[in-house]
Amino acid sequence: MEKGCKKTVLFVLDNLGGGGAERVVQHLIKGLDNFQPAILLINQHGNYMSHLPEGIKVHTIKASRARYSLPGVAWQIRKIHPNVVFSTKPFVDQVVLMAIKLLRDPPFIVLRSPNFPSKSLSTCLWPVRALAGWSYRSADTIISLTDAMKKDMVEFFGVAGKKVEVINNPVDIDFVQGMAKEELDNHRLLSQQQKTPPIIIGMGAMEEQKGFTDLLEAFAVLREKVNSKLVLLGQGEKLSDLRALTRKLNVAEDVYFEGFVPNPYKYLAKADLFVLSSLWEGFPNALVEAMTCGTPVVATKCPSGPEEIIDDEENGLLVPVGDRQRMVKAMERILKNPNLAEKLATGAQRRVQDFRLKKVVGEYEQVFREITGQ
């Protein structure tokens, strides 16, 4: 198919910050072969702006918040005239749906749910939940990241199951493993190959969802059993609270808050263990990326993702959500048993082949083909 004949998929985001949804859009834009990608940003900023492929068309609204962007979004969609509009952020979804309702010749709309619906919206006011349900029911197709998410969406929003396609998040294996080879210029965080204490990594937004309080509490107990250090990658509103907790637990000298790092993979590859302590997830990219780097993993059996990614004892260890005692035991097992660590790391690198970029992008392209009749 000639490039000029390709149908256009317009990806709409509030910005290109450092979150998982933005990373997935970046991967899709880079990987699409049979559709022409374009991107519409409400705010043209974010850590991933520099990661966009060369030549990608970026349109901007320059609104301060999504709620103020409706006229601009409608105007841009009418001007760009895409065949498919793709949205994956709460609030942006609703703006996109309302904008499309204003058009005489509307494009098809695909919404990707980035998180476990009933958990992520449980504390929101009922109008917010109602709007989210309306947007999902109004979409042509919904992308769910796991089977558990699809079931929850059908039950929580009353969405027709036939409208929901389950597609796991992609991982660019070659890119991740290539970036993982970069040197880590930080003597505090050298791996045990340099005879330093084992390094444990946690990664994600510093928010309640990620369960970093549980991880810090567990690490405080673990450190009494295994001399080790904990590195947390990410930023967010709970950062100051988490720093205060390290002081309360008397572990501040062994916990390093590195903030957002452009290349987390060089940290993951040189760590001895990665821990996902989340209370809930959609499909945890950080977990799959750690597995791609060959780092043994411990993850909570939170809804959803880990239980559909990890075969317990084969390519990672699973522990109940909030069970700090079990988390300590799992971390201690891996750090004290090199054979187990090697087995889990090897199994993990086999497992991530199921999430390779080309395979997952092909699944998205199949969805786009079906709804556009291509």
C-alpha cells in the first residue's frame, strides 16, 4: 500500500509526560506500518516529546487543561479529518467523544482503558464515573489490557463485551535491552558484581496506587535480614510522604529517590531485584520492562496484570496485595538464592517475547482495519 493511501489514526493526549499510557502511544506511533499516525496534544510538553519518530505530525491545542480544550479538539479533528481517533486518558476520552459528536462526518473512535476501571474510579464522584461509562459505551471499540480488565469493564460500566478487545501493552525489546547496556554513572548503585550490597528497584508514579508504602515497610524488615539498598524511580504527589517514611523507619540512608530518569533500563539491568508493590494496575509496563532487562521480579497479585504476566515460581514471584510479610519472604528468597534468581530471570526473558512490539502493534492494526473496513 502506498504511503499516500494509508488511513490516518489520530492519537489524542493531554501531554507526553512520563506515564505508561504515553509510552504505549509512543510505541504505537513508531510501530504502525499500514496506517499513517498523527498526534494531537492538549499541551505540547512532556518527557517523551523528544522520543517521537522523526516526521510525525504533531498538532497542538495549547489549552491549560483538558476540560477547556473541547472547541480546539473539535476544530483540529475536523481539520485533520482522520479515519480513526484514539484516546487513552481519562477526561481526554470524554472531550474527544463530545468533540466528535459535533462533527457531521465523524471518525471512528477507539478508547484504550489504561487502568483497572472499578479501582481507579472508586474514589471519584458519581458524575465522573457516569461520564467515563458514557464514553466507553459510546466508543466504536475499547482496548482492554487484560482479561480481568475486560470483565471488570463489562460489569462496572455495562459495556457490551463484543466491543472490548484485549491487547496487552507492547515492549520494544531491542530498544530496552540496548538502553540497558548504558553505563550507570552512580557509584552508590553499582550491582553486586562490584561487591556492593544488593540493589532492589521500584518504579512508577509516587502515588497511592503503586503501594510504595508497603514496599518501604517491607524493605525496613528485609534490611535486618539482608544488607541491601532500595532505589525508587519516579515522581509524584506522595514523594515527600515517602521520604518522611524512610526517616521514620530509619532506612533513609539506604533508600534512593532518583526521580524521573530518561533511561530507567540501565538501572533495572544492574539491579538484583525489581519489586512491583501496586495495589491495582492496568498492565504494568515497569514489570515487563524489568523482566526484559533480565532482572528477577516480585509482584503483588493486584488487579490486574501481574497474574496474567507472571507464572508464579517460573518467571517471577507473586505475593498478595498488602502482605508485607510475604513480600519480605519473596525478596529474601531471591536475594539469597542465586539459582532461583537466574531461573526467574531466564524465564522472564522468554515470557516477554509474547509482548514484543511488532506482535502487539499488529493486533492494534487489526482492530483499526476491522472498524474502518480496510
